[in-house]
Amino acid sequence: MLRTPTGGAPKNGTAGTAGRLVSIGTVLTTLRDEFPEVTISKIRFLEAEGLVEPRRTPSGYRKFSTDDVERLAHILRLQRDHYLPLKVIREQLDALARGEQIRIPAPAAHGEATDPTGPAAVYGEVGRERPTVARVGRAELLAAAEVDEVQLVEWESYGLLAEGPDGGFDAEAVTVARLVADLGRFGLEPRHLRAMKAAADREAGLVEQVVAPLRRHRNPQTRAHAEATMKELAGLSVRLHEALVQTALGVRLR
């Protein structure tokens, strides 16, 4: 049975909320106790997808209620534990808001048939050591990021995005594309962002060095531990990068 942390249907904070309103920085700190890899960009992305609707102050700052924070945690659990795409999560949240009871199907065992259009087909079966990452096509990426082909080709030429061997993009490419577009509105061009991409590649290389021996281990539990370690290291790396940038600029995220 799918329920929210409070046992009822998840609700957006724009329509009747409990508790005080907090900033996006406070929300990030709260969520990272359970989701160390979450970022402000991720929260903004979920807002852009219409999954959460924080209030806005007259000056435009986001303010989140207790319901908003619980809703975000609920969404992140569905992604982490069940690998559900956002479309399915949105449908389930809407159904819960209508008072319907939702059940998440148990993942099929190895060798069993799975729904070719269901979440398991897109995200991989729950329980496998490394679920398949969702892919998006070129047209889907352009539509989701609200950019045109000329922009995408330019970003590819600078190595900010790259198609896989199958011609598709990693699902995270949508987030990258949106962030590159947002930075572009401030005058930061793809050539300016190559340093960020190079730094990210170096950080990823360090993480890979740590987990590589664990991944090669014959024990399946050790290999599973490698995946958990990689996620934890990635989350810590993102947090360190964020803190270093804030320290260098002498600012704090609101």
C-alpha cells in the first residue's frame, strides 16, 4: 500500500498547509538526512515538472511548507526504491489526492515476464545490482529542456552532452540541458562551462578509483556495496563542490 509519511494523500503546499514556511536551502538540509544525493537543482526540476508547488514571496523566493517537504521526500523514495518515472509518480499522487488507494506492483523475479511499457522496462527490475538507467531520445530531450537543435549541437561540440551508442541520452541529460540553458541566460556560453565539465569528470574519476576494486569483487554483496558507496561519494562530492563555490563567492543559498 502506497502512503505518504503522514498516512494520507500527499498535498501541494499551495492549498492549505501545516507548519512554518522554510527556504529551499532548509528543505535541502532536511532531505539530505535521507537523500544525500539530492540537490537544489533536483528540487527545482521537480517543481518545474509540477510535482511540488512551493509558495513565492513578493520578491520571488520559494517558501516550502511541511506538506511540500513530505511530498518531496515521498517522490524521492518512489524514485529511489521503485525506480518509477515521474509520469507514473504524478499519476499516483493525483490518485492519492482523489482518495484512491494505490499499490505498487512487486518487481518480477529473474526470468519472469515484465510489462514492456511499465517502469521496470524503463528503469530495470528492482533487485538487480545495477538497474538500467532510463534513456530519452533526441526529440524528447529538446522538448523537455525547451531548447532547439542548434543549441543542442553546440553543447555537444563542447562535450557538455553526448548521445550514447544507441542514439539516446541518459535521463540526467535533461537536467544538464536545462541548467546549461539557465546559465546561458546570464551570458555563460558553452565554452565557459567546459571547465565545469572537466571538473565533474575528474570528480567522477576519483569516485571510480575508490569503488573499482569493490566492483571487481566476486562477492555479489561486495559489488552491491560498491554501488551504495558510489552514490554516497557522489553525494558528498556534490555537497563539497556546492560548499566550495559558496565559500569562494561569500554567499549562501536561500
